[in-house]
Amino acid sequence: MEIQFIGADREVTGSCHYVTCNGVHFLVDCGMEQGPDLYENQKIPVNPSTIDFVLVTHAHIDHSGLLPLLYNHGFRGQVYATKATCELCNIMLKDSAHIQEFEAEWKNRKARRAGRPEITPLYDMNDAMGVLEHFEALSYDKKIELTDGITVRFNDAGHLLGSASIEIWLKENGTERKIVFSGDIGNGGRPLIKDPVMLKEADYVVMESTYGNRNHDTPPDYAKLLAEVIRDTFQRGGNLVIPAFAVGRTQEMLYFIRRIKTENLLPEFPDFEVYIDSPLAVEATNIFHKNVAECFDDTTLALIESGVNPIRFDGLKVAVTSDESKMINFIEKPKVIISASGMCEAGRIRHHLKHNLWRSDSTVLFVGYQVEGTLGNALLNGVKEVKLFGETVEVKAKIVNLPGISGHADKDHLTKWISSFESNVQKAFVVHGEESTAVSFAEHVQEVTGFSATAPYSGDAYDLITGACVAEGDRKLSEKKSAKAKSAANTVFDRLVAAGARLVAVIQKCKGMSNKDLGKFADQINGLADKWDR
């Protein structure tokens, strides 16, 4: 009974944890890194084809984005998540695959002209579609035995539609341990979704620490604050460009803008138009409408029951096709443009930045966490020029950060969450935070609760019966290599090697079959080897 930490250890993105119990191998999250590495993530220590299942806390790409790659490398188990997470992953993983394919195609056009070798995408649409067939929805608040000795329960984490903290009961050789994975914890009091559920008992807790070193300011009235930013921008004659995550943050922005419209907070510009330029955001908004009963908070449910749609209003327009997206920049009237990605690393937002960053009358408004090394982080820190699509663009637009809007709990709320455990937690593992934050918050947890707490490195493994560290990961800092650069290093040969490893794993599972079937399988393998042995 062990846990090994794979990703988002002393870093903010790329969450992945590997657990073994009773000969069963499973993952909790399988996320993609966004921005540069600080430490090189260790690989999952077994062939993906031997992983029995994956539990997903929520749909954000830094928690789910490598599931298609896992499938590409042979994984064929079940993926368990809440209903809303399954529906959101259905669009987000396909969107991620499209981005992988598009960027590889764009880079290969440049590579061919320069005589450089071509690359393959990290994964493709077939991989995304393949893994999505293995998703299975579980309800909140219900204990489910997944296999002998492993029982789980999903609880609302208040971070995103469908987000969950996961309780897992493990039993091996008569010994039982309970481990809780926090997922990303919400701050509470956010529009649309419920507050996070507080849990009471665990032997081990794996918790995030994104904002574990600071508190959010006392939340202002975001609708009024946003109205002021829109007023300032429109009076200058420019556009307000909002880089926003397609899932979660976009819908919150729509909620606040609906209030601006219905409460007449911007009487000078009553008919202003808002463009959602993200097919993913449009689809995600539709999924929000389908998950009202299970995921929405009481305030939002009351609005709906009174006949008010909380995230729709007059003047809301959507751009789905690329032609519709391009036309937005030919509309001379000042407008609000909400587009993804939220950290400006990919997607249509980069086109809108290209058209607006050089304009001193426009504003770029950030409403979410910006990982160090991303374009969003650089803009917030005052960079004077950026490169977009091979062109240098001078930054003259007003860059604004809307304080306090975060899907993550701050230090006080994280402390409240971990302090809710009434039983004596044997060890708390602090992950999903910048190194200094994770380390300091682990020390804080130990001081406040008396629980033993640590910030593990990628590759660290712990025995869940004794609590002892049984393996240490690499402590060396990685080369400052971006996630994109590492993705580009993937080759078709890597895929072939993974397929070979999967074949070996399948052969191991054939032990005990009839001699006739074993002989037939061996003949097929030898025939394939004869064909390709050159």
C-alpha cells in the first residue's frame, strides 16, 4: 500500500499521484504541466497498460490533460469522475488534442522550410476520443467499492463545476487506511457553484497549496469593479480583452456582466456587446446549464426558479467558427472580448492580444492565476513587448488584474479545510503550489493542526501503512524547459516503444490461458516480428 508523487510537487500544475494497494494500480489525476518546470517530473513507474483505473478530481487540463497520452501508451482502464467532470472532459480533452495537432502542424510547416526534422503531437484526436470512451460518472456523496479493498467517495470541492475532493478507503492484508485527495479547493462564496465540503476523518491527506502563502483581499462587489474597468476602457474608445479559462472563469464573468446589465451599473453604455470567442467556452456554458440541480448553489437556484438565467443577457454574442472570430476585430465599436486560454499560452486569445496590445485605448483584464513563465504572467509583470505569431508587438494597452477572483482557497480557507479533520491525520502531503509556498504551508499545517506535514518532491514514495518514505525522487532542478518544448520532443518512435511495453504487459496477463490460445498469440507476435525485422 503505497503512494508515489508524480506531478505538481513543489510546482503548481501537472497533478498526478500513483497509488498501489492489493496489487491494484491507479492514478489520482493525470494532468498536463502549464508553463516551465522547476523539477523534472518522474515518470509513472509502471507501464500505463497495467494501470487499472484513474480518479479525476476535476476537468481542468492541469489535472486531466495527459489522459489521452496515457491511452496512447496503452491504458485501457476506467476513468472515474463526477457527471459534470465527465461532460467537461468530453470537450476539454478534444480541444486539447486539437491544439496539440494544430501546433504540431504549424511547427512542422516551419521545420520543412528550414530543413529541420518534423515532430508529432503529444497526442491526437483519436487518443482523446479513445480515452473518453472509458469515462464513468460517479455521484457526489456516495461510497462506491471499485474493486476488492478499494472504496471511494466524491465530495464537492467548490472549485469548478463537478470538482471533487476524493475520499479513498484502502484495505490490504487486513489493514485499512483512508487517504483524502483535496483536488483544488474552492474559496467559498463564489457565484454559481457550492462551497467546498469539509471532511472529518483521514489517515493521510494530499492537499493543494496554490495560495497557501497569502490571503485574498476582502472580496469586493465584482460586478461594480468590472463595470468600472469597462467604463474606463469604453470612455477611451478601446476594447476590453479578458483572457479567461473556458470552463469556470468565463461563466463567472458572464454572471457578473449579467448583473451589470440588469442592475444598470453602466448607464452610459447600456447596450454594450460581449463576445465569447471560444468554441470550448460556448460548449462549457451549455454544460453548466445541464448540471443545475447537482452543482449550483442556493442563490443561483433561486434565480433560475424565478425565471432568470444567471449567465445570459442581451448583447451576448458567441464566435464559434474562425471566420466569426476574425470578424470581431473588424467591429469598430468598443466591446468586451472573453477568450481562452486564461494564461494566454494558446488559443484565440493570442489573436485578440495581437490586435489590442498595441492600442493604448484598450485594456487587458486578468481574472485568474498566471503561472510563472506564461505570457499572462509576463504581461502582468510589465513586459514592454511580446512575440505573437512571429511578430513583435509593443505593449501599450492598460494591463489590469482583478484582485481576489480565484477558484482556489487562500491560506485561511486552506487552513480551515485541513483543520476540519477531527481524527489524527498521520501525515499531510502538501502539493500543487510553488516550492516556497508548499514548503511554508506544510510548516504552517504542522504548527496549526499538530499533524505531521511535508511537501514531497516528484518521485517520493510513502508506505501508507507505516507512513515512512520508502523512495526519494530527484532533488535536482530541471533545465528550464517549457511544457511545449517537452511536448514537441515526443516522437512516433516513442509511441512504438510504448506499444511494445503494452504488448509485454498483455503477455503477462495471458498466464494460465490454454496452450492453444498461447500458441496462437505467439505465432501472431512472431509473424509481426518477421514482417518488421529488417
